[in-house]
Amino acid sequence: MSSAQWNAGQTHGQAQAKTEEWVQSAQGTANKACDKMADSKESAQQGKEETAGFLQQTGEKVATMTQGAIDGVKNTLGMNEKK
């Protein structure tokens, strides 16, 4: 085997190793990005559920306060139907 052939083989081997290293690095980066997207999606879903719960509670409180105000006005005007 000549020196040129040996050098070519060595260069090819180094290029192949470097390519494999880049592929593995890209796969790792892609996996991290997928994990972050999954975490973001989960976090958004949790926030959505918390917001829905908060709005439900707020709506119930507003309804209760409104009914209390209506009852207060009826009592003041003598229109409350308590028997």
C-alpha cells in the first residue's frame, strides 16, 4: 500500500468519524428540542386548565354577588317573597 493510499484511507476514516459525530450531535439537539416542545405543550395545557378553573370560580362568585344584590334591592323595595 502506498503512502498516498494510506493517507486517503486515513482521511476517509476521519471524515466518516466526524460525520457520525455531527449526526449524533444533530440527533441530540433534535431530541432536546422535541422534549422542550412536549414540556411547553404540557405547561400550556396545565395553564389552560388552571385558567378555566379560575374563570369558573370567578363566574360563580359574580353570580352569587349578583343574586345577593338583587335580593338586597328586593328587600329594600319590599318585593322579596319570603313566606
